Amino acid sequence: MAEEDALLAKYLVRLLPALALIFLTWKFGRSLFGKIRNKLYAYGLNKIGRSHNKVIRKRKEKLFSNLHKLQEQDHPLQILEIGAGSGTNFEYYPSGCEVVCVDPNPEFQSYLKDNVDRFPHIKKMDFVISKCEDLSDQQTNSVDAVVLTLVLCSIPDPNGALSEIKRILKPGGKFFYIEHVVAQSWSVSLCIQYLLWLPFWCILDCSLVRHTYCNIQNAGFKQVDLEHVYIDKLLPFIRWHIIGTATK
């Protein structure tokens, strides 16, 4: 552990100047190059999502295996996925389901369409450009399941987003989530999370130090099933995850 911490600290020292330069460039250029940023963001997250999918495949299979239990007889399962990105979760969805994908970045739409073609078991897919904190296009008590994976880290108002998720779920509907969170114990990795928090937030709109499990537990769901997991195959500052469901 000591050797790993020393190695992480060494890399951090080398990384900080580059991050500072990227931060300054992005901070003052993001308003001028918004469309380019969205394209790069969509391309990068498509790659990251596929890589992350391989690492946690078994955990996703276990989590999403419960989706079919929500399906009503003679009624297709209604899934709303927030921050669907490029659609890396589609392969885990039950056959015949209908999916609404919500994302503020319009550049993800082409990736989503490609993934729908790869997974024809999905009956229907719609794409809505919107923020998670405002799902006014979705009716109250209208969907069977809401899915978020690696999304709450990037939402400015996670409590507002959770309130909207709870509103649109049908009674008995479930919120499925996988999120990276702040480290659970003191370590050099925890220090790195806090040191990288500002550049990650400004560049990637991603917070490395959120206690998202507290937000979910306090959101007013009838039942919350939550597991803390440590995934050592990921980068040191995103190894701590929470995985579970919340029932309305």
C-alpha cells in the first residue's frame, strides 16, 4: 500500500501542471467552443463508458436482472435513462422495453442510434435533450424504472434530480443507480480526489468527492438498497462506487 501511495503521489506531481494548463484553456474557451466541447465530451464518454462497462459487467448484469420484475402483463416496460450517454446499458434491458433517453448534450444522439441498431430487442427509443433537474416533459407516475450510471457526479443539483426521479416513477417503480463516490477511508487516493476535484469539475463537469449515498438515502424513497463497492481495476480516484436501487 505504501509503494502504491508513493507512486500515486509521484504521478500527481507530474500531472498537476498539465491539469492546470488544461483547466485554464478550458475555463476561458468553453463558452466559445461549446459545440466542439460537446462533440469531444460525447466521443470521450463513449470510449470511457465502454471501458467501464467491461470492468463492471457482472455487477450490471446482477443489478439490471431485476428490471423484468417491473414489467406489467400486456404492457411494455417503460424505462427512462438519464445521462444515457452512448447507450452502454442497452444490452442489459429486457426484450420489448421502451426507453426514453434524457441528456443535455445533443451530440450523444448519433451514438445512441448506433447502439439501438446493435440491440434490436429494444422496442422503441426516444431521445430528449433536457437536464436531469427538470423533467417537466415527463408525466408524474409515468415510468416503471429510472436508470442512472455515473451521472449524479455531474449534476449541479443532485437533490433536485432525485426529487424529479421520484416524481416520475410509478408507485412501486425503481430507481437503478451505479455511481462513483468519495473514498471511504483516509488514503493518498482521497487526497488526490480532493486535489483533482476542481479541474475535473471545470473540465468534465464531474465531482470526485460527492457523498451521493447520503443524497439517495435522504430523497424520500420508500426503500433504498445500497451497496458500497471498491473496484480496484479502475483509476485510483474513481474506485469507490455505490450500486443499488431505490423504490418509490
